[in-house]
Amino acid sequence: TAKLRPLDYRELIIKFAYSRGIFCILFVQVGLFTVALAAVYWMVVRMTTQLVSPPKLRFFRMWRLIFPPALGGFFMGLLPIAVMTIALTMLMRGHLASSLDIVGGGSGDDSNEEVIWSVFKSVISHYVDSKIEPDDVQSTAQGRTGLGFLAIAIACIYEGSKMFIPKIASSRREQEDATKGGVEENDDDDNNSNGPTNKVLTWWKRSNMIYTSIAMGLFLVLIVEWSYWRLFGNYIWEAIIFLKILSHFIGTVVDGQLGEALLSAPLMTAMGLVEGLVTLSANDFVDFLLSYIVGFGFIILDRMYIGPLQGDLLSWVGNKMNSVAVRGRSWFSINILGKDESSDNTASSIGVWNGSPDSRTSPRATAGAANGSDQLADNSKTVEPIIESYGGYCCDTLSLFFAPYIILLLIMFRDETEMPALYGIKEQDMEYYIIFALLIIPFQIATDVFLHGCLELFHGWRLYDYLVYARHRFLQRESRWKGLDNSLDE
């Protein structure tokens, strides 16, 4: 005998038994909860700040500074990718309407003749094949779609390397040489004749970025493959925290490889996209919503404490390791090799002389240079932490904006990617994920405004003033693309 029982609210949400309007209300409540949590956190930081004159929370002014530029940059970056995606869809299928059937009731049971365009239906899958196998037509079309996306990715990486590394080194060198005398120009040319040219350096830097981007893409594929583990949904919260911590170490490696934070920004944005993508592997929709709240809580810790204090922590660990290495080398030299380092220490305390009178450095001069370097470090430290923190925020914001587009691709190419099926998400249920990704954006921006205010109160950063100055500098730029300006650091 069958026993019937009523489902509770959690089970009704998991079964997507409510209408879209009810789910929209639920998503708005989740967004309002995160905004309220950020507002309460700002009030706590405001009451406990040690600043004599704490800055005010300019909510709407900060909103206008961070939201419109991010939204405009998102659409500018999305436009060429969307055009290529539509062109690929039309090329492989011959139509676009059925692939945009988000609500449900689409052509999931259509035959191969209705799904595959006749142009590619008559092309064999391999050059050794003598005829077309009807059973392989669908899988062959899916493989060609994957190859098309791979070509789009390589084209975007190549064009992105040219955008982030414009060929301006030669023009700057020519402008600098034009201010010098003709004799000095010839001397510089003779001295640099054996070195690499500016064109070679530019190509090397672009090649390094392309190589790092491809390596990062392969690493992110491993993370996605890991999310297919059948027990991944049971440990979704632990996986989110692990990936957040892992992103810091990956960011350090990428920064060291590329040498510039600007070049590593698109790669870390891709890392953030994958972090949000794997949350779809939650056991049910309620766990998916809870995983967003857990990720938001970690964002507060990351932006307020982990990110700003990461550099100081790494410097402290590096200094301790260096001190241990110096002591170990000294002990090994004295006790094992039997050398006396007292003379070396005396010479280092007096100064080092390499044979010329100007090369001898006194302790007072060394101390003065150290004080000067410390003063420069303190002066630069007022802006560099702001740039580093806001750069990470920009990557998170772009990942937030691109999340609905990624889910839309999973809906359009469900059979090709097979990711929703592997995550156990039904075709008609994918619309709720994309609605949530769209509705949560304004609430996330509102919480970011409060977090920016917390950064100003806790660390003493003038973040709002810096953004106003950066906006002014952007409006006064010499070229439409800032990378082509002759003066970048001001």
C-alpha cells in the first residue's frame, strides 16, 4: 500500500513545486538577507573603528562609481563572445530558437534531422570513414561544437593578449630617444644592439600570457571534473571554502608568472567563474542557495582580513625562513667547516669596498637609505593595498555578471556539455538557477558598497576618494583604450 504525506516547504522548494513568482520572492529575500547582514557588519565596524574622523557611508555615490562602469565593461566584453556563440550555434544547428527554450517543453525529443543542419549532416566524421553512420551523427555534431568553442577560446586568449599588452614599447622608446642627443642615441643603439628588440619583448610577454592562460584553463577543467564526483554535493560547503583559499595561492603563482596584477585579472576572473559554476553540483536547490550564503560569508572574511593581511603574513614567514637559513648556514660554517665569520661580520658592519673610493658605504649612509626606503614603502602602501583589494573585487564582480551567461550556455548546449545531467538538474529546472543569478546581482552590489565602507573604517583606506580620482583620470585619458596612453603610472 502507498502512503501519501504532505511535503514541507523545503521539499517543495527542492521539487520546484512553486510558481516562478514565489521563487522570485524567495530570491529577493535571500538578497535582502545578505544586504542586511552586510549593513549590520558595517555598523559594528563603525562603532569599533579607531579612526578619529571616520568617513561617511556614501551609498548611492559609491553605487554610481562601481556599478555603471562594471556593467558597461561586462557588455563590451560579452558582445563579441555572444556574437561568436550565436554564429557557432547557427553554423552547427541551422537555427537558434529551439536552443533558447529556457522555460521548457522544447525539442528535447527531436530527431537528428531536425537538430543537425543538413550542411554538416552529409560530412563524414573522420577521413578514413567511407560512409556516414546515422548513429554517430549526433555525437559528431556535439564534438564539432566543442571544437568550435575551443577555437573561440583560443581566439579570445590571443586577442586578449594583444589588448592587455599593446605594442607601445617601441613608440615610448622613440619618444625618450628623441629628447636625447644624436651621439647618445648612437651609443644607446650600439649598447643595445645585442639585446632583444622591443618587438621581441612584446611577443615574449604576449606568449607568456597565452601560455599561462591555457595552463590555467586546463587547471580549471580539473576542478570541474572534480565537481562530477558523486559525493561532491555532500561536501559542497567545504569545497567552496577550499576553492576560495586555493584561489589565493593560485593568484600568487599567476602573479609571479605574469609579473603584473593587470595581466592576472582575467585569469582570476575565470577562477571565480568556475568557483560559482561548481556550486551547481549541490545535492538540491536549497543547498545551492545555502552555498551562496556560505560563499558570501567567506567573501567578508576574504576582503576584510585575509586579502589585506596576506602580504604581511607572507613577508613575515619569508623573513623568518630567511633568518633560520642564515643561522643554519652560520652554524654549519663554524661547527662543520671550522670557518670563523667574525672578520666577515666586521667587514660587513664597517662597509664593503670593491676598490674605488665611492664604493665604500658607511653604516650611517646605510641606515639613511633604509629609512628612506621605509618612507617610500609607507607612502606607496597608502595606495597599493587599495589597488590590490579593488582589483580582486573587480574580478569577483565580473564573475558575478558572467554567471547568468554561463548558465545560459549550459541550457543551450545541454546535450553537448552534459553538465546539468551530471549535476542531476532537470532541463525545466535550469531556469530557476538563471533567474537567481540575475536577481542576486543588484543585492550583491549593495553588499559590496557596505563592504567598501567597512574597508575604509577598518584599514583607514580612502577608497571612495581614490575611485573618484581614478574616474577623473579615466575621463581625461589620452586614448580610448587606457593601455595605449604614454603615461600609465601617476
